[in-house]
Amino acid sequence: MQLIVEPLELLVWALFVLAIVGLALCWLSDRAVARVLSPQRRRAPVAGPMPALSILKPVKGVDDGLRENLLSIAQQDYPLFEVLIGAEDPDDPALAVAREVAREVAATHPQVKVRIHVCPSDGGLNPKVSILRRLSILARHDLVLISDSNVRARPGYLAATVGELSGDVGLVSHLVASQGEQNLAAVFEGLHLLTFVARAMALTSVYLGRPCVVGKSMLLRLSALHRVGGWSLVRDVLAEDYAIGRAFSQAGLQVIHAPEVLFTFNRHWPLARFVNRHLRWGQMRRRVCLGAYLCEPLFNPTALFFLAAMAAVAAADLPGWFLPACALGVALKFRIDRLLWRRMRGEDAPARAMLLALPKDLLVLGLWAVGLVRRTIDWRGNVLLVGPGSRLMRPTGSGLLGRRRRPADAVDRMEAA
């Protein structure tokens, strides 16, 4: 029996120490978030007229609040911009919503052109990149903002973001939070964007000097993108946003996070969507940097404290203070999560969000473990293999994604024209 208890006690103490380290890491990351969002980081307003801008909006299916999301962009107070909305399927229901928005904008903001396009696949395995390639060809301006369909922009978002693109800055991204959650999985998503995604982005940016770009919002110049490899660089890459940011950085162009939070709108999510999404993201991060992926549980000390407490109950002969110490650790984590929620979202965290934090953290830890060994993803109905650097491959092994295909060659020639 002693041989069984000793390894269990070792596991208990290992989990407890890792949870303490994770708690400190979360606190440190929150300081990084505060630095990223500091008003003192905001750059001086652009001198002279604001540059013309093309906004690229890939869509698939009707996201929560899609109409309001599109209007929040199209009705921005900005001198000259256009909105290009594209979907791969001509029968995608999101296009019907987009056409309704285009008619409303034409009536209320006639200076803003909303153009809708069907963007057939170019043969690449990243469907979002395929749409963006086509939209960028049709864009009338060099300065483009890539904006996901679930982004809910605040007034002044365009002017503030463009104002950050000056000097040697080549790409501007944002820390992301969500709003509008009304069911379990949507609350899970909102919590995870705050308690993991925002912290990881800020930590790598402030302390490691390597901004982690999330493609919800990316402002860049197409001419600069073409110089670093163009869309061909990422046509078969799952983490296209990260790869683009890295290419800009390696080319000597500064990649920054704007000092404001970008909101997405997530009202009702099926739990399966949350699970599938974060299994996909987990495999993506593992393939981008295994070392960083192995450290990710440190951002989840709540689950580590809980597992340490459960193991301590099984071990049975640990100090009496151990379980209260685990409970205190969980309470401290909830406290710093609530402070981060207020900093990012400008409001107090609802009680239900905090009640769901522990089950969310346990689920995410399980998804992280599955992501260590799983190699396939189900993305928009396509089953794909994820290779090194998050490069996508066909499950049959017949074609590595980097292989050139005739449709992509044609698009490359159009990009260069």
C-alpha cells in the first residue's frame, strides 16, 4: 500500500506547486494586460487626412447578431472606406443578411460602399484564407482591415485602429473579449477569451516581445503582405493569423496590439461548438510551439487546485491545512478573474459566470490533454490533419498543403497585377 500512496502524494504536491506557480503567472499576465490597454500607449492622431480603407469580412453561416455586427462596421464614422463581404457558398444564408445590411447602409450612409461577393475555393485548405485572397484582389485600397463576422465594433473603432498604424508598425491587432452570452457554452467562451486567450496574448507581447496575433481584427497593407509572401504563405496553414504576424515581424515590421479591447458577440453556442473549436485551437498551438503548449495548464490553476484537492482526499494523510489552502487558491483565482473581467469588459462579472468558471476550467484542461495526442480537426465539415507549424494536410496523405495548385497560381498572378 505504501508504494501506492507515495506516488499519489507526490502527484498531490506537484499539482499544488504548479497551481501556485499558475496563480502567480495569471497575476503577472494581468499586469501585462493592463500595460497593453494603457491609454498612455495610444499613438498621436494621424496628421492630415485619414487613409482610405477596405474592410474584408469573410462569412459562413449566420452568427449571433450578424446583422448588428456588420452594421457596427459599416456605420463607422470614418472618411473613406468600403466593406467587402464574401462567402464561399452562393447559397450561404449569411449573404442574405449581408444584402439586407447593404441596402440599409445605402439608405443611411450612402458614402459607404458595401459589396458582396461569392468567393469559390482556390484549392487551399484554409477556407478563410481562400475568401480573403479573393476579397483582397477586389479591394480598392492598399490599407485593409480583416474583420471576423462576429466582431461587434464600438464607435470610433476604425479611426482608433488606423491611428495605431504609423512609423514602422506593419500590423495592428487587438486583445479580444466577448459580450452577449446567454447560454452555457457562450459563457464558457467568454470566460476562456478572458482567462486564457487575453492573458496569453498580453504575456507574450509584453514579456517575450512576440505579439500573438488573433485574426479577429488585423489591420495591414496589402503591399506589405505581398512583400512577406502574400496569401500563398498561409493558404494551407491553420494558424494563418499567427503566421502572418510572425512573417511581418521577421521582415522588420512592428506588430502591435491596439490599446483597446475588441468585442465579439456570442449569444447562443452549442457545447459541441465550444469543444470542437478549442480542440482545433489546441492542436494548432501545439503544432506552432510544443513547449508553450506544455505550459498552458499553468494558466488554469483553478483546475490544478481542484485536482490536487481530489488527489489529497484519496491520499488521506496530508496536512489538515491542505484542503483549505486549495480552496483559498481557487478563491484567489476567481478574484483576479473578476478583476480582469472588469478591466476588459468594463463591468462586474455576473455571478453565473463565476459559478461556471470551475467546470469550464476542468473541461478546458481535458481538451488540452486530448490536444496533446490528437492530429485531426473537423473544420467546417472537412476532416484535416494538422502538421508542424499548423500546416494542414489531407487525411489520405496525398497532398501536403504547401504543394502548389493551379487555382492558387492564378490568384497569385492576380495579386501581383
